[in-house]
Amino acid sequence: MPPLAPTIRLPHGADMPRLGLGTWPMDDAEAERAVAQAIELGYRSVDTAYAYGNERGVGRGLHASGVAREELFVTSKLNADWHGVDKVGEAYDMSLEKLGLDYLDLFLIHWPNPWLDRYVDAYRGLVRLLEDGRVRAIGVSNFTPAHLDRILAATDVAPDVDQIELDPTRTRAAARAYHAEHGIVTESYSPLGQGSDLLRQPAIVGLAEARGRTPAQVVLRWHLQLGLVTIPKSTRPERMRENLDVFDFELTDDEMGALSALDRGEVDVADPESFGH
Ligand code: NDP
């Protein structure tokens, strides 16, 4: 079994594994199987969301693993229908009930849905959960620096995490710089390019061959060496193992640079201003 992923201390004190399992798009049955297998292989962090419709399956997988709750790190996300100071608690209880848990490690606002203009209220609701000691860390997802400016101005409480779409072709330099300035941890979703041709790009394949590693492993190493937390998804145990087995080698500065040179800017990034509208 590969060693457990190292953790990073989040601003509000929780320790989050640097690499966890993504669970979109798994249904309940797939999620149950994948989560239990992943934990057996050494994963300790799992990412789900109300919108994935698989929180019950994820919960069953967590319980089947037999690993103590305090050794696991569970993230879920709030849907737009519950963007309201008081509604957040309702959504939180609903996620807990489905997962069969009595707390989450991290609760995120899934998308800002700015046309509703309620994400600041949703964030106030998250801050309340944190202050009440009901959740260990709070955060956002798909928030741009402009969205973050608004929640910081309104609450003066920085989120622990902003989970954003990020891979070597979408390096999100401006977002990462903003996060660094405000002490927010950047979490990369779709880190392997979501099944696109990313892992077949010659620069990545060449580097992987030279290092005797797989394309996925060199890409995940790139995420880790940028200081990110990341959550690759797989339903296949051999790939889950491969994706976790990335803590015993290091890319050189030149190799990091060669991967970052694949950046195409923001062209292929889902637009948080309109997503879900
Ligand atoms: P990923 O970049 O993790 O890619 C997943 C795809 O890569 C799947 O097709 C998987 O196939 C394949 N794959 C996994 N490991 C390997 C490997 N070692 N070699 C080759 N192919 C591999 O994309 P996701 O979009 O799933 O992102 C990860 C997670 O991020 C999601 O599961 C979800 O939890 C989260 N997310 C969050 C969003 C948000 O709005 N906050 C939006 C999208 C995702 P297979 O399963 O067959 O192995």
C-alpha cells in the first residue's frame, strides 16, 4: 500500500490530506464501492457534493471502510437552492443525514451563481457553522478573485479553501496568486483533465517515460509541487493506487516549467458567472 498522503494545515486549524478521491460522476453504487476501495488503498480524503447525488453511497463506503471517523477528511458542497444565511444549516443537516455523519471536515459553496446574488449570504451561513463548531473548515468553489473580494469584505473571514478547475493547460496563475495573498488553500479539481487528451499530450507522455512514471503521476506531482491540494477521480483500484503513489519522487524545476508551459489561459475554464444558469 502506498503511504498515506501528507496533510496541509488549513487556516482554521484542520489538517487536510494533500490528495483525495473525487467522486463525480459516480452514482451511489459506484461511489460506495470506490470510496471503500480507496480507503483500503490508503486514501483518507473524499470529495462529494449534494449535486453529485451520491452522498448516500459515499457515506456507505466511508462506513464500510472501518477506518475511524477522525482519520477521514470528508468534503461536501452546498447547492444554489440553499444560498441563504439560515438555509445553509438546513443543507448541511441534509448532507450529514445522507452521509450518515455528524460533521463534515469541509463544506464548500459549490458555485457562486452570481445572477442569484446570494453567495455572500451563503458564505455568512458557512461562517456561522464554523463559529458554532459544527464544521472543521469552510470554503468555496469556482470563486474568482472578484467573488472572494466580496465575501472577505462582508465577513472578514477568509475561506480555508477555494476549489477550482486547474491542470497544466489551465494553471490559473491569477487565482493562485490571490489565494496565496489571502492565505486561502487552492484545491485543484479535474486535475487530470477530466478524461480529455491531457494525459496523451506529448510533453507529458515524454516526461513520464523519462521518469519511469505514468502521465497521471507526473501531472499529480506537478499539482503537489505547486502547493495544491488535489482530488483525482477514478473508479478503478489500479488507477487509484497509481494516483496516490506520487509521494516518493520530485520533478525538477525544468520539468515543472515544461508542464506549466502547456497553459492555455482561461479559454477552457468553465465560467462561474454563467455556469448553471
Ligand atoms: P479528473 O481530472 O480527476 O479525471 C477523471 C478521469 O480521468 C476519469 O475519466 C478517470 O477514469 C480518468 N483517470 C483517473 N486516473 C487515471 C489514471 N491514472 N490514468 C488515466 N486516466 C485516469 O476529473 P474530475 O472532473 O473527475 O475531477 C476530480 C474531482 O473533482 C471530481 O470527481 C469531483 O469530486 C471534483 N470536481 C469538482 C467540481 C466543482 O465544481 N467543484 C467540478 C468537477 C469536478 P476512470 O474513473 O475510469 O479511472
